[in-house]
Amino acid sequence: MAYTTTTKQSYGNRVSKSFKGIGSGILLFIIGTVLLFWNEGRTVKVKRALNQAEDVTVEMPDISRADPQFEGKMIHATGDASTAEILTDDLFGISLNAINISRNVEYYQWTEHSKEEKKEKIGGGQEITTTYTYSKEWVSSPVNSSEFADPSYQNSNFVLTTIDSKQVVADVVDFGAYKLPPFLKNGIRSAEVATPQLTEEMIKEWNEVLWKRDSSATVSVSTGQAYFGRDINNPEVGDIRVTFNYTPTPQTVSILAVVVGNTFAEFVAKNGKNVSRIELGAVPAANMYEAAQKENKIIAWIVRILAVLLIIGGLKGIFNFLSTIFAVVPFIRRVIAAGINFVCTIVGLIWSLLIFVIAWISYRPALGITFLVLIAALIVLLVMRSRKKKSAAANTTA
């Protein structure tokens, strides 16, 4: 059942908050502008670094021996990553010959969700109705229910115990005659399921911990999982589930890196950007570079959209006080607010476009200047067409 609260803000408080929001708006506008400009530079530098690395990449067909002819070169190689190490999770009796083991912990908890509805009042006041709903969900950390809005749900959460999530990676991972450094071996991920191997003594110790909170709770083990609670098929608040994954050895991988002795380093491009990559399976160098370029483009667009939203949001924060001042008459405030939103969106997009052009001129002069010329030509064309229409209208009237 939903729980609602209603709060009221006076006209004076609203105006005061809107003026305070100017500072936040200016900060958001600056952050968005800087982020937009920086992102264009980052995108170009990463693209050029990848192109430079690809141009000098050579194939290493045999990784079974450390070949001096590849020393200091950017190579592409495919082979088995393997380790002789036995990785363990002592809490759950797991012991495997693996490249890595991960333990993922989740807690069954009440979670709070809220939704606000604002109503304007004559005189500039505002009534805010907040609706709170609650649901039981698996989450990565315990939820503090003492701060829930609904008193009937406050302090409704507890956990049988707390367990840390963790990942263990083998210290030494061989790649033929070479050793994989952390930046490569940490990129090897496989979702094989590892099952806990709890002894009777371990089960007894865990149950003693659980019984301190709930005398009917026990630990049970199934494929890839340890469950703490009464019934694995009917979870209750406080229950815990722990899942385990590992990357078996050997694991076929493809890498892009610089040979340094019997290990590898990242390629450092002329612009200072580092390039390295590891993928599961036998993947050609061209495909690996293509995937890296696609990732760079995706990141670029995500950051661009975020930056533009920050710029527009910043402008709205700066000028929002104008609509708040006229809040004494809700209809007028809504009209002014709609106008501010529209103008801020248009100005924000124009400003973002301008920053794009400046960044492109800085990082990609040819493309930036070409784009600037096209914009200028478009503006001239629109002005000329406007003048022709006005002239035609004047002639018709005459």
C-alpha cells in the first residue's frame, strides 16, 4: 500500500531556492561545456592512438618461446592463458585451479521508491505530494530502513549476517613463454559456475552465526550458490544468497600489447594515450581494433549526450528564478516556465554545437573548418531566402 506525505513551500522559500539554484546552474553549465570540449579531444586522441598502434602491429605466430625479434614491438598474438595456481575461497570451501574466482553477495531487502507531484497555489505557494511505495528486492548491500518515510516500514530490514563480495586473481598467468601483466590478466572473464564445498564443520559454524538472528535459518548449498535463510524458494527479508564464478584454465585469448622481456606493456602513442586489449577466443587483430574503435565512438556519444544535458540543465537552473518570481499566478508561471525550457534547450543546443566546432577546429582542423564553412553557408542561404520572401511579399502588396 502506498504512503503519501504532503509538504508546502511558501512563495518566499521558492524564490529563495530558485536564486540559490543559479550557482548550481552555472556550475552545471561549466561542467557540461568543459566535458563536451574534453570529450572531443579524448575521442580524437584515442582514435589516432588506435590507428597508430594498428599501423605498427605485427603478428606473433609462436608464443611458445620468447623471441628477441619482437622485443619492444606492438604485437597481436593468440594462445592459451593458463596458471598452475590453486585459488581458494576459504569461507565456502572452494579450491580450484583457475585464473580468477569471484564471490557475489546479495541481500533480500525492502526497498523504497518515491514519486513527487507538485501543485501550484494562488499566491506563489506550492504543495508537494510524495508517494512512497515499497518492494522486496535482491540488492548488493543492506538497505538502511530506519530512514524510510512510512513508519510501518521503518526498521523493517535486517540481515542474518554480512559477507563481503570479492575476486581473487592468480598471481602468475602464463601466455606461452610469457607472463600476462595485471592489465591483461584482469581482463579475462568467463562465467563458469563454481559450487561451494562446505564441510559439516563449516555448515555448523555458519548455522551458529545465523541462529543468533533467526533460530530457523540455515545455510544450504546448490549449484553455484550458497543460500542463507529458511527456504531458498521463498526468500524472506534478511536472507542472503552468494553466487560464485570462475575462469577455468587454460583459456584461449587474443592480445594486443608491446613485448617487454617475458611480459607485456601497453603501447604508448605519440599523443600519450595507452593502447592494449585482450579478448576471449581467437580474434584477428583487425577485428580487435575495429571493436576498440566502436567502443570509443559509443563512449563519445554517451559523454556528448550527458554533456549537452548538463548544459541545458545548467541554463534552466540559471534562469528558473524568472518563472518562480511569477508563481503568484500559476498559469503565468507555467507559460513562462515553458518558454524558459524551450529557449534554454535551443540555446543549449546552439552552445553545444559551437563547442563542437571549436573542439573540432582545435583537434580536427580540416573537419572543424569545413563544418564551420557549411554552417556559415547555411546561415547566408537562410538569410537570402528570408529577404527574397519579404521582397516578394512587398511586391505583391504593391
